[in-house]
Amino acid sequence: MSDFTFPAVIGPQNDHVLRSLSIAFAAALDLAEKKFTVLDVKIGSRNPVVVIQGERRCASLKGAVKTIHGVPGGRQCTMVFPHEKGAQIEWRADA
């Protein structure tokens, strides 16, 4: 899906955002088919980010710790996993 050719009329200035949306859509669809809950999609100047609901089976994604921060009653970390579709997948877990 990320190899889609966009019409020239959209302009090259829109190419990155539209490609990022296409990549994020493919990753979100793949995750939804695997029964993960997609919470958010972030499109910016780098790879798109798809945020999923943190749950016990997220450990099967073999993510790495991105950040650790204090929360009432303990600590939480944001985990990150590079999806094969080109998006970055993130979720929160207890640290």
C-alpha cells in the first residue's frame, strides 16, 4: 500500500504526508486484524507513529523502551516497535 502512486496534481509538497498516511493506515489495519486496539496516529516530519492500547500481549512485539516517566503510584514507560510497514508502533507499560 505504501507504494501507491499519488496523482501529480496533489503537488510534491503533500507527498510526505500522504505517504505517511498510507503507511500508518497499512500498519493500523495490520494491528487491528491482529486484534490490537489502535488509539492514535501521529503524522509528522519523520516516520508515522501508531499508538496502540498497552496490554500484556504487547510483549510479543519485542519493543524497546523509549521513555520512562513517573505516574501516581509508580512508573510507566513508553515502548516502541518498528513495524514492517514503516510505521513506529508505541504503547505504554508499567515500568
